Amino acid sequence: NTGAIETGALFGELAALGRIPRTATIFADEDAELLEIRWQGLRELRAYNGEWKRMIDERYRETALAAHLLESKEFGHLDDDQIKDVADRCIFETYGSFDWYTSFQRLRSQGKSDEPVIARQGDYPDGLLMVRAGFARQTVKHGNGTKSINYLGAGNNFGLHPLYNAWKNPGAEDLALGSGLSALGYVDVVRVPASVLAEYVFPNIEQPVNTIVAASQKTVAEDALLEWAVDERFINGRQTMVIDLNSCVRCDDCVRACANSHDGNPRFRRHGKIVDNWMVANACMHCADPVCMIGCPTGAIHRSMSGGMVVINDDTCIGCGTCANSCPYENISLVQIADKQGMPVVDEATHRPIMKATKCDLCSDQLGGPACVRACPHDALKRVDFREFAH
């Protein structure tokens, strides 16, 4: 028992905003009346209402930030009072557009990008940057431009090595950032001031490893997959379908297996963007940040309670197409609903076929995993987490 929740209190907002499993179970001791605000509404309130944003940020500071700091190797040795002091001195920052997915494909087709700068190579660091939510691209200067050497997601840090050098060698000449950081979409960052690190962290750690030197020495060809994956935002994928075109014989056994498992409607297309010998097929990637869920008026598209997969509830889907239009990867389709005889189901009022959103569900109701993977006769198709695949 961790305590009681009084009248007027909020609970579950941090898990809802992060679209992650709840960390506690709530029981009613007596009859209770609750108001549920779906995470879409919470995100809208936080994005456009300053008071709500400040309130949510302070609740994060009071509850989740302390746990997050304790889980990190830099702050895990601190006691409760020290952790509270660190949390109180942290600064919350936000970069990028809340609606990044609406313009992503248009900008990509024009050869443009919108990546606000979080930290610029050559500037002097004033704090450790901890990514709280979203993704960021780490780059180094290369010729007349830049090249990607890494991408950061929730829980990753930026700037520890140069900050340690500045603390250890205050008179040194070259203490600037050796790489830059930019926002991919919408990114929440916690900035831990250098003074906090000097007080609590640096006296207790060894010289951090400088990963920039080795990463920046890689050739453009060696980093091609990473650069491409970041540009296309495929790093968002946790169950991405990739096909080895050197092994694929275009037999379409994977498509037929998918259709046979879903009442004749395949949930993906053996088509997609290609780099080297790899194709990323048009199949739901079950993203770390599933922007398709934003705007769903009924909450039909959601994360499953078990496994964290992004699924659609056919009973509450109204076929509005909001999720399909929001998916930046074009991995959700609207299909006609058919009866048991295979005939289209028609709306009695409009006399039009009833449409529903559909996408890959990883064959969650079947033993053995996705039918497409099991059906491939040459093991050309697999599901990957792009966090590992792109490195």
C-alpha cells in the first residue's frame, strides 16, 4: 500500500502521456466517481495550456524524475535528500513541433527537414541533457554539412564527457561540444546544470568514455543505414518489418499468410522504402511514439495491456481515417467490412459500405508469432527493433 488518493487528485497522467504501462494499481475503498481524460486530451492540454504544462512538469519532478535519476548510473549512488535537491534544480525544456507528423512526409518529398537545434557543436555545454521523451539526432560536422553518428531516445544522455573535461581541466582550451544535437519531431529534455554535476556526480565517477571520436571516424558508407533510418524516422519502430531483397524471391507467401490469418484482408504491403539490400515494408512498426493514436476520437487505437503493441478495437473504430492520416509511414489502411458471406456491410442510413481502420497486429491472437515471418520460405522477412538494427 503506497497511500490514498484524495478527492480532486490526479493519477495515471504520466503513464498516459508517455503511453507506457501503469506502475501502480488503484482500488476503490468505497463508491467513487471519476473523470477520465484520455491521453490525447492530456497531450492537447499540456501542449496548449501553460498552467497544465507547469502542473504536469511539477508532478513529473515530484514523482517520476526522482525514480529516473536513481535508475541512472550517474545519480544512482545519491540518497533521497540529494536526489530531491538534484530534481529541484533540473530544468525542463521542449523542442520541436507537437504536430511534427503532419508535415513530415511533405518536407521529405521536398528534400527538407525541420529539426530544431538542441545543442550546437562548438558551443560550450552548461548542463547534462537527458532525453525525457521523443528522439534526437546526434551529428558531427562533415565537409560542408553534417553526418549522423547516433540518435538518442528516452533515457539517453548528451554532453557528459565535455562537461567532465571542463570540470577536471578548467583551464583547458578545447572544452566545447564535439557534436551537435537536434530534435526529431517533438522532444522533452531535462537539463541538469553543470553545478549539480560538479557537486554530486563528477567527484564519484571515472573519466567518461568519449564515443564521438570513434563514431566520427566511420565512413559515410558505414553510417549510411543509420543516416537513412534517422532521416525516415524509422528509428521509431519497435517491431519493424524488414525484407532482405537478396533472399526474397517475390513469391508473396508472406502476403497470403497474412491474408489467410485475417479474413482475407492482408494487413501489410510487400512494398516500401529501400536502402542497400533492405526494404522496410509498409507494415505497422508498433512505434515507441505512436503518433497514429493522436486525435482518435474514440480511443479505438491504443496500446495493448500486454506486450505494448499498438492495436485497433474494431468495436469502437468508426472508420474516420484519423489514424491513417496521422501515420507518417502510411502503414494504416481503411477497408470495407464484410459479413460472414463475404458481402460488404452497408450503413443503413447512408447506404455506403462501412469502413474500418486496419493494420498489422503481429498476429497477437495466434501461437508462433507473425504469420508472415513463419511463411517466408527463405527467412528473408523478419521483425526488428530499429534501435539495434540501424547501428
